[in-house]
Amino acid sequence: MMWAILSILVENKPGILFKVTHLFRSRNFNIDSISVGVTENPEYSKMTITTYGDEKQIAQIVKQLDKMIDTVEVKQLDEQKTVYRELSIFKIKLSNASDSMEINKLANAYGAKVHDVRKDSIMVELTATPDQIKAFEELAAPFGIIDIARTGVAALQRSGS
Amino acid sequence: METMTGAKALMTAMEKEGVKQVFGLPGGANLPMYDEFARCNIRHILVRHEQSAAHMADGFGRVSRKPGVCFATSGPGATNILTGIATAQADSAPMIAVTGQVPVAMIGRDAFQESDIIGMANPVVKYAFQPRKAEEIPEVVKKGFFIAETGRPGPVLIDIPKDVQQNEAEMIFPDEFKIRGYHPWTDPDIVNVEKAIDMLLQAQKPVILAGGGTIISSAFAELQAISELLMIPVVTTFKGKGSFPETHPLSLGPIGMHGHAEANKVMSEADCVLAIGTRFSDRSVGTFEAFEKKLKIIHMDVDPAEIGKNQTTNIAVVGDVRASLRIMVKMLMQKAIKNTQETPWLKHVKETKEYWKENLKLHPGEMGAAKILRKLRELLPAESIITTEVGQHQMWASLFYDVIQPGTFFSSTGLGTMGWGFPAAIGAKVARPDIPVVDIAGDGSFSMTENSLATAVLEDIPVIVFLLNNFTLGMVAQWQRTFYDRRMIGVDQGKCPDYVKLAESYGAQGIRAQSMDELDKAIKTALNSDVATVIDIPIDPEEDVLPFVAPGTSLSDMILPS
Ligand SMILES: Cc1ncc(C[n+]2csc(CCOP(=O)(O)OP(=O)(O)O)c2C)c(N)n1
Ligand SMILES: [Mg+2]
């Protein structure tokens, strides 16, 4: 199984998100994360979908997406040549007096921002790769994670690649 | 530019596409478009159930290679055509389905006869449109026909809210349009065609597997040229049946679950296959793993997504298969490649064919399926068009009715829709009124759309229903005999109805044929009649379709008649 980042340029029309996600369901593929936004050209939206599968399955997903009439361009991005990030927000429990400081330290190490410090909880905003978010989550887990919200990956290939 | 209603624009745009008739049934939400039939040159053919309208459009489309058009109202009218749309999609048949919808302002409010047909149909259409403004209609129709008939054909749904049909607007009928995400044509990769030739020439035991794409693209002459130049035997999928004349010495017929024994045998012994326009369906190839073992696969298809979907291929040629085959023929001619030597493989293939011709045990009775279908073949002109229903009769037709003229055999092969054959035959006859059209039917299937007899009679579309009547859902009964220890549940049709009387009650002709003599006469009478005819042929309810490749096994493991 490999992880793949798909960048899908679609017509900016109603109903397309439904069709794309429906394709994943009906063809028995998985969506790991999804993000959508309009591009510099308002006629198009860009969807970034991350998914898992073996090489054959990923190739098949790309072809099926490409076959869709509403998709204008479908690319599997090379992780090495791509800037990809996801925004995540963690709400973490504060139980001991030292927790706040330690979480601040951890956030600093990850380049994350701290928001909304309360008596018994703290919020951390982290923009990073899904792997880094996962690592942060593991380190934050002992404090007690109350809630997480994630946006899904946004990705762009580097110029010249 | 001209001011007109959306409904008028719809009909005008369809006339521009060359539409001569529409199969359909009206209701509240499509009345504005129905009213336009009073003012245009398009014929309306009334059905008794919208599913049949879709199958008629499908049959018309497969035969004429132009999208057939069906109309239905919103809500239940629209849901009734869904089976027909899904059937067309599964067999890549060009079709335009136009549904009425509740007015734009009512959408999403669970209005009377509102159904989200766009949402429901999305997974089974090639594309769906819902114009929200009357002025969008001309371009939508133009794009719809283009999408339905180009590349890998398929059904297109156009769902038009009632107010959009009624509103007036300045209409522009465009000659050109752009669909940015649709690229139906790819030029075949010449290098890969060349590699394919080398691979075929190097193979010891090559075979050609012709699929439905060969028929859709009318690549008959090219297929035959390649087979003859390289002296390679041809098997087909069931959908590809009759892409190659089945009377040709190099023809082995369809492979698959109920393929010809010689075809399955030869396919499972081959070392290299040129597969043309096929998705390698499980019904055709048995288990994927067993199929691709020891086999080099060259795959030609118009749809890039089919490459590698079901089978790993060694060489892929993406593009219209007729164009790809043409390049191949040209290269063979240029290189002056023409095999004349009978290889040991070819000799073996011929012996295999001879063997099964003589040794496949057939039903001993006078009215066995093979005898009945061979009689039909004997009496029908070569160019006659066959449609079938779904069940044992369909598979017997595949086994025992030889297609002489390529592209004259059609069946619901992908979805396996009982009730498809009769309305599809009506659609086919509308496309080709000059030649006989015969639906090879089973009693269960015919029951599902038999009320299309009304359409055949009232609209004067004289097709022949050739009913192999075993009074049972025979194919299911065969599985119950084979895999469920003869526990026969839910299959007995109880000699009900009397199909001769049924036909007569619609004003059609009903003939019962209980012997070969009667059958001979019945077929001749039907061929000489100008009214739809049902030939009811009672047969043994216990006759099995054999050989049989059980699901999940490989083509070499056939169950044979004992
Ligand atoms: C709409 C639909 N329902 C159920 C089936 C399952 N099915 C496949 S073959 C068959 C029996 C068909 O009976 P009949 O038309 O009499 O043909 P026979 O097998 O007897 O020749 C059934 C029920 C189907 N293919 N399509
Ligand atoms: Mg039957």
C-alpha cells in the first residue's frame, strides 16, 4: 500500500464534489483526506485528495478520475517534488500546572501557534505534513486530547518539476 | 437568434441532430415538451412503461449507432427509466434520456413527483445535465449528443425543470462548443501496434479475443483481415458475438461462463491474446488470475481506464479500436506479412473445433434448444437482427445461433436485464424497418416488458418474439439444480399466461409451435406478416445450458453434458 496525493482540477460548478467522492465510493477506493478550493481562475476549483492503494489501484483511480467529463486535469503528485501541508487544530487538556508550559514548548518545536489558553484547556494550530501532525498528536496524547479538526492536504508541485 | 420556449428549443435542437423519433410516455412535468410534438417532424412512439422506452432507445442506438431518444416525466417516470439507462451504460450504448423535472423553485422541497434523478442516475450515466435556464438548452442538447455517441458511447440524461421548458428566451443554436474535460479520441500509438505485431508473430499459440468494442466501432473488415493475414483463430466475448462471422473457418465463437467448449478450450491453451475492445469481464474470462497466467496480453481499447482495470496487459493500444486495427492491417500489408502455413497450433485448433462439433451432447428431444435455434438460423436471412432477453435462451442463442453478418446480434450482456430484448427489438426495427428483427426470448423475461406488444401493434413495428417457453425462470432453475441440490424456489411460472392468447389480445399474431414442422411454418408465417408475431415454443423445463464454467473457476474447468 502506498500513499498518494492527487491534484484534480475540476470545473467550478455545483455537484462536482459529489461526483468525485461518489466515484471513490462506487469504485471501492478510499479517501484519506480531501480539500477543495477555487483556483486563480474562478472557472476552476482544485481538489486535493490523498488516498491509499497499491500501484495498480492508484493508476486506476487516476484513470477513472481523468475519464470524468468534469475533471480538466488529474495529476498524481510526486511527494518529493511537492509542497504539501495540512492545517490542524488541537484542543488539549491542562491537568497539571506545568502542562501549559510543556505544550507551549512542544508547539514551538513544531512551529505551531497556541490559541485560547484556558484554565483547563489549550488550543494549538499546526500546519504541517500529515506525518508531522500524527507525530505531534502522539506527543500531545499523554496530556489528553479533547478534540481535533483537520482540513485535509493542500498541495502544489514545485516549479521546474 | 430566435425567441422560443425551452421546450421548442429542445425539439429544434434534436431535429438538428437528426432525431426522427422519440420513445416515451408523458406526465405533468414534461407536458410542455410533449406539446411540441404537435408542431415538429419528430414522431412520438408511445410506450406502456418508461423502462421499455429506454430499452427501445437503446436498441435503436446500438443498431443505428446514433443515440436513441426516450422521454419520461419526473418522479416515477424518471425512476422507471433508470434500469434502461443502467443497461445502456453497462453495454456502452448511445442514448439520450430526457426527463421532466419539477419547476426550479420547487427543487429540493419534496414537491409532488420530484425525484433527484440527477443524483440517482449519476453512477449509471456517461453524463447528466440539468439546464436551469431555457437558453442553455440548445447547447446542452448539442453537447449531450456529442458525449453520447463519441469515444466509448453511453447514455446521457437531460433533466429539464418544467419552468425551463416553458420559459421563452433568445435561443442560439451553436455549431461549436467546448468541453474541456472530455477527450474521446486518442491517436493509437503506432510503436505499440508494431510491438503487438511482433508479439503475435513470435507467439506459438496466438488467439484474437474480439469484444463489444469491435462491434461498436464496426471494425469487422479490419478484424477479419488481421485474422486471415496472420491465420489467427478468433474467439469473442459474449458482447463481441458476431463481430467475426461465426461461419468462418477461423471462428470459434464466444468464450465465457456459457461459451463454446472449443472457444474456452482454445482460449485457455493460448500463449498470446490480441484483446480488442473488451473489459475482460468476469463472465468472459472466469477468474482473472487463471486467465492471465502464462498469457501475454495485447489490449486495444478506446477507454484508457479499461487498460489494467481487470487484467494486467503487456502491450496496450489506446484509441478507437477500428483505427488501431487499421494501422495494424496497413503495417502487415507494408511488411508483406501473410501466413499461409498451417502451424501445429492451427491444426490443433481445427481438431478441437471438429471434436466439439461432433461430441458436444445435445438434448435428445425433437424440441431441444439447439435444434430450435438452428432452425431459426436456417430460415432467417443473413442480415436479420437478433436481440435476446436474459437467461438460458440467451445462452442457447449464443451457443447455437451462428451470426453470419457481423454486427447483427445484440443482448443485454453487461447488466443482464430481463425484459430488454423485446423493446430493444422494437427500437432496432425502427432503425432498420427493411430487415427482420427477432427477439430470442424466455417466458420470464418476456413477461417483464410484454406490454410493449401494444407499441409494436399500434405503431406498426412488426418484430418477431421467438419465445423459448420452459414455463420457468430457467437459468435460476439451472443454478438451483446445479448448486442447491434441486431445491426449486421461486422459479415456476405455472403455464401462465397463454402467450398465444396474450399476443392476440393485443392485436398481434400468436403462433404455437410444438414440433419442428410447426416451427418451420411459424417462422415462415412470421417473416411474411406485417404484424408483430409471438412464436410460443414450449420446451423441456429441465434442459440445461452446457458447457458451464461455474463462477470463480477458470475457463478450462467446464461442466459438460453427462
Ligand atoms: C430484471 C432481472 N431480474 C432477475 C434476473 C435474474 N435472472 C437471470 S436469468 C433469470 C431467468 C430468466 O427466465 P426466462 O426469461 O424465462 O429465461 P430462461 O432462463 O427460462 O430461458 C433470472 C430471474 C435478471 N437477470 N434480471
Ligand atoms: Mg423461461
